[in-house]
Amino acid sequence: MDFALADEHLMIQEVAREFAQKKLAPRAAEFDETGQLDRELIHEMGRLGLLGIIVPEEYGGSGMDHLSYVIAMEELAAGCSSHTSVVGLHNSLFGYPLLSFGTEEQKQKYLPPICSGEKLAAYSLSEAGSGTDAASLNCTAVDKGDHFLVNGTKLWVTDGDIADYILLFVRTDKDAGAKGITALLVDVPTKGYSAAKSEKKMGFKASPTNELSFNNVLVPKDNVLGEIDAGFKVAMETLNSGRISVAAQALGIARAAFEIAIKYVQERRQFGKPLAAFQLTQAKIADMQTKLHAARLMIHHAAWKKDRGEGIIEEASMAKLFASEAATAITHMATQLLGGYGYTPEYHVERLYRDARVTEIFEGTSEIQRLVIAREALKRYAI
Ligand SMILES: Cc1cc2nc3c(=O)[nH]c(=O)nc-3n(C[C@H](O)[C@H](O)[C@H](O)COP(=O)(O)OP(=O)(O)OC[C@H]3O[C@@H](n4cnc5c(N)ncnc54)[C@H](O)[C@@H]3O)c2cc1C
């Protein structure tokens, strides 16, 4: 689809596609096997401007729009979803809230090194007892005048053990629910801090997911992002905006599986014909292609609206819901179309199937997207 794309969109698509197909896709199975990200490739993504696509040039970014960003995310995820998560983190989960809520000093300090890839960033909201119900988080920060003292444990932190900076959400008022949460920019501390080994996961294996422990960690007050006790708004606005990015990631994973399957069914012969000659195969191809197309249109539309400064709560949730469920369905169909080989690593669709699944879970589960969409629709059609 290119009817709505300008030259700059086609250019970043080309840059991201070439990098993904030359540097990520050929090694994606190795990354899955070893469970390791390649730091040199992260630096290269920085040099290509991919780690700060939506960050203005004055802060070391590429100064491009959200449409450019989702186009790049699709391409990168078609290569390796774990490395693509670093791009999502730096743009959506760390860069975007800094741009929206940060002071000039904070932007100048934190944005250039995350755009270049010199430093890595993480976003830490979830805890053992607080996932979907993020407002119930417990990790505490006690006001000590010019600094906070942080104590508690966070869970599920992507890139937690390799991050240099963490956008950390803490409780600053124990009786105020969502209104007692503060966002802190934490330079990974040397004292009182530890990151546990990565969780063992079904997919996204090269992307570390860690538990982080804070024991009397001192964070200066200057590191509050936004206002004290107003961090829940930072968390939610960040996630709302990040949904189009996860949707694009899901789309890229799904497209990679589709491209493998559509070649395979034309080569593999049974009953004297290529599998592609059977109408049941064609039905799957049609369903996969339709889902890909619909997901891309929804994602591009939401990104386009965001670039016009319009609210996209409903569009972003619909794009994430649809694209992530489409990715699960498409990778499932691709596995089926490859028969026995679909179940082995040889043709990569089993990895893509595993990688697709989490896009329905992180940054708001499918259930939560449905609740958001229904809430917005009911508001609009209220009688
Ligand atoms: C690989 C991976 C990476 C992650 N990275 C990060 C990260 O970098 N930073 C971070 O902060 N978190 C991260 N997460 C955490 C992720 O955002 C949470 O797992 C997710 O929000 C769901 O929370 P939970 O796991 O506690 O599930 P729960 O909230 O316990 O939900 C369990 C099930 O109940 C459903 N449910 C919950 N409430 C309702 C309701 N009101 N109505 C209907 N159904 C409901 C959910 O949809 C889900 O199906 C990551 C998770 C994974 C798996």
C-alpha cells in the first residue's frame, strides 16, 4: 500500500527493509537460539536513525512522523522481532514520554544517547501484583527532600538487565490509587539495584525480560518526569501511543510468515499439483492477505491521524487488537500450510508463530483493547 505515502515514507521503508533483510532476517534463528541481542546491530540501527525516528533532529533523532515510524517497525519486525523491540522501546516507550513530558534538560540528557544506541532504555510499569491493573502498583518512592528513596520489585521489564536508563513508575502516595504514582527517569544505579536473569519465554527469545529489584535506591527529584503523583497519565499516554508500534511489529511478523508460506505452496507438490492449486490452500492465502492488508490500513490510518494531532485512543486500540490477533492467525495458517516443516525451525514459521503470540499480551492485552474500544464507542453513541 503506498497511496498515502510520501517520498520520505518510501525512503525509510527502503532503509529499514534493506537492514532487516540483510542484517536481521538471516540471523533471526541464531538470535532465537542464543537468546542474545547483537549490540553492534543496535548501534547500526542508531546510525540509520531508526532508534529515534520520531525524535526531533535537535535531540539526535530523525525528526520523522509516526507514519514513517510504523512503516519502519513493520519492516524491522519482518527481520527479527527481538531487535525491533529495542526500536519500539526507544521511540515509543522512552522517547515519546520524554518528548511529551520532559524538561529541556531531561530531553538533552537522555534523548541523544538513546537515539544513537550508545545507551539502552527500558520502561518499567508492571509488577507481580499489578499487570493490567497498573494503578495498583506498589514499588514505593519516599520523599527525602531533594531525592526519593525507591524500594520494591518490578517485573517483565524488556531489556531490563541491559538498560542504562529506566522509565520507572513508583508509588508516591499510598492512599491515592492512580493519583499517587510518579514517573522517574532512573540512571541505572550501581548501589541497591539488581536485575534477575531473563524470564524463559515462548518467543521473543533474544529480547531480555527481567525482574528488577530496588533496595533504598536514591533518585534525585530532578529526575521526575512530569509532575509528582501524575505519573499514571505518563504511563497511559505512553501506552496509548505505543499501541500502533506493537501493531506494526505484529504486522511485520505476520508478513514474514505469509511470504514464506506463499512461496512454499507454489513449490511443494502433492497429488501431482502444487499445494497452491488446491482451493483450500487458496482460501488460507486469501484470508492471510486480507488480514495483512486490513491491519496495515488500520495502522497507517491511526499513525496518520496522530501526525495530524488528533486523538487516536480508539484507532490505536483497534489497530493493535486487529493486527496482533491477525498475526497469531496468519502465523498459525502459515505453520499449517507448511505441514511437517511448519513445525520445525527450518522454515522459520514456527519461530514467527511463537513471536507473534506476545503481541496480544504486552502493552495492553486484547481484552483491554476490547474494553477501550467498547468504552469509546459507547461514549460516541451514548443515548
Ligand atoms: C515478553 C513480555 C515483555 C513485557 N515487557 C514489559 C515492559 O517492558 N514493561 C512493563 O512494564 N511490562 C512489560 N510486560 C508486561 C505486560 O505488559 C503484562 O504482562 C500485561 O500488561 C498483562 O499483565 P499480567 O501479565 O499481569 O496479566 P493480568 O493482568 O493478570 O491478566 C491476565 C488475564 O486476565 C485478563 N484481564 C485482566 N483484567 C481484566 C479485565 N478487567 N477484564 C477482562 N479481562 C481482564 C487479561 O487480559 C489477561 O488475559 C511484558 C510482558 C511480556 C510477556
